[in-house]
Amino acid sequence: MNVRAIIAAAALLPLFACSGHAGTGGVLPSSTQTTAKAQEGAMALPGGEQNACTGSIELGNVQCPVILNTLLGVVSDVLIAVLGQSAIPGYHPSDIRAAYNLPATGGSGATVAVVDEGDDPNAASDLAVYRKEFGLPACTTANGCFRKANENGTTDGSGLPAPNQEWSMEIAVDLDMVSAVCPQCHIVLVEANSSDITDFGTAVDTAASLGATEISNSYYTDEYAGVIDADQYYDHPGIPITAAAGDGGYGVVFPASSQYVTAVGGTTLTRGGASRGWTESAWSYTGSGCSAYFAKPSWQTDTGCTMRTVTDLAVDGDPKTGVAAYNTYAPAGEQGWAVYGGTSIGAPIVAAIYALAGNGSSLNGASYAYAHSADFYAVTSGSNGTCSPSYLCTAGPGYNGPAGLGTPDGIGAF
């Protein structure tokens, strides 16, 4: 019996229908802007999925957006020991590399930073389990590959924020996805003190000061006037910075709307059905749309939005077709191997692809990707809501809001 095939089949159950946010695609008055958590409420997740983090947020605070596939549940180490790797649900590193035509080597000398909130005391040991299980080289503090820092840059283990079980799931996914795509990369985990966007911004600046060559941001808050002040934290020319596009359906979140980042949307990724061996459609919960506050960068040329358009590109994000990750610090009942989704898995995947390409020192924002649009797989089906013009929320030929330029076909666009 192929256990993984059975689990994978369960993961491909159809998504429940959802209409998303109605909108015009133009600049919305600030009074209509809702928090990211309110967007999630308007787009309630279907049965079998849950947000890893609970509770509401206020403007200026961020939420960990990773989504746990509860339909597949959590697989214990005991079961893995008996049944082997095939019992680990979700896509494995080899699947991710195959889906996006990525090389198995590269990234030597690169340091990918992931920015999250709170401390995960088990981050290093859980990362070691993930990498060992999939035959990836060890990445430890002892060999200089893995570092953990607080938002002010202390790396000796002192001054870390309070442990956070919910954010530990986001941390695990971020570290595992960088490892899956770029096994030779070094990784630095920078832990913000709180959910305040200024703490996260400080952590981004710290990541840059610690020598990160790429920075991944798997979090967001809804746009509001104050995000203009926070934009400065993401201005690091020569360091590709990625940001999750949101998981509440049609609508724009920050920092994905910053001109300094590559905004990563989500797709539903399934095996077969195309010459590449994989098929993708826009995930119905991915974020997209027209920024209310940030001007359109020169490298973005769509005409239906006069401001910054989200997204730039996409990768797998649907929890029904999600990725495997390992975490032992999660709340009770959620510890072990599990399947995760959300646009938060895309931010570290794309940051690691930038690291594989090794071209970051000459990049600014997503400009290089737009100049190499032929190096993407087109995403022409799927929608995340209702809007006008329709390309801002409906996938189709050429650039579109939910999937941007498309999904990576190798590293040529990075």
C-alpha cells in the first residue's frame, strides 16, 4: 500500500466555494479598509483547515497567517518510524523542486533570513529532524549554518522574546521551506518581540545587518495610513525581500504592497494534467488587488490599477495541497508532522529561490522578475473574489492579481 498516495488523495479534496471580497480594484478610502483578521473572517476557512494563530488583531499589528490542514491531522514520529517517509503527508522537498523546475544544488554562501514573532525553543532541533528525514545536509548552530537572533541582533541566546507556541508553527514552516528549496543556504531566524509592525520592521533591519542575502516575511497587516511610515524598514537595495500576499481572499495587505518587496500569492498545486507534470490554479483565498497607499513602481506595467498592484508571482499556498513541516512546540494535539498552507509558505520558498539564483546584490524589489516574465508558468484559472477590472481577482493569460506573473519555471526570473 502506498500510504503517501492515500494521504495525497485526501489532500486533493475540492475546495469549498467562497466569493471573496467585492471591490473595485481602485483606491479604497481608508474607512473601508479592514484588518487582515477581519478579511479572514469574511472568508471563513473551509472545514479541515484552521489558522495557526488565534485572536483578532488591530491595525499596525501583524498576524501569523500559516494555515494547518486539520483534515489530514498530525503524524507522530512513532508512525513515521514504522511506515517510513511515505507516511509524511504534504509535499516534500523533492516535490517542490520538481514543481518549479529548481536545481537540487546552489545557494552556497547565501544566508536567508526569516522574520517571525516570539521564540521557538525547539526551532533548531525541529529543523534538524526535517532535514535529516529528507536527506538534506545538517544546518546547525555548531556548523555555522543556523543562527537565531532577537530583533536587536543578539545571537548568543540571550534577550530572546517570550516563547510562542502558535508562532512556532510559522517558524517551523519558514525554516523547513528555505531548507527544502536551498539546502546549501545558511539560515538566520530573527524573532520580533511583539506583533507590532515596528518590531517586525526592526527585525527586518536586523536581518540585513546580520548579513542576510534574502529576507522572508510570512506575516501581514491590513493597509492603513500608518504603513507608509513602516515602509522604510523594507528598503534594502541588493537584498531580495519577499512578503506573503494574504489569506483572506481579494484585498491588499502590507508589507506585500510595498514597492520594495516581492509579493507572493498562492496557488492550488496538483500533480499531473500538464506537460510539466503539475497543474496550478489561483488559490481562492490568496490576496490581491490595488494598494490604497503605495505608488506603482516603474517595473510594474498593468493598467487597471494606478497604484502598486499585488501580487508579483505565486507558488503553492492551498492547505489542501500544502507542504510537510515538522514542529514539536505547537499547542497540544498539533505537534509532529503536519500539512501547512497559506501564502506564508510562499515567502520563504521564493526567498530561497532568489538565493539559488545568486543574483540578489543587483536587484531592487521585483523588477528582475518583471523583466524575465517568460521564465514563469502561466496560471490562467481560478479566482479569489469579485472585482473590476476582473484581472485583479481572476487568473487569466498574462499578468493577473492572484498569481501575478505566474509561478517559477526555474531560477531564470530571479
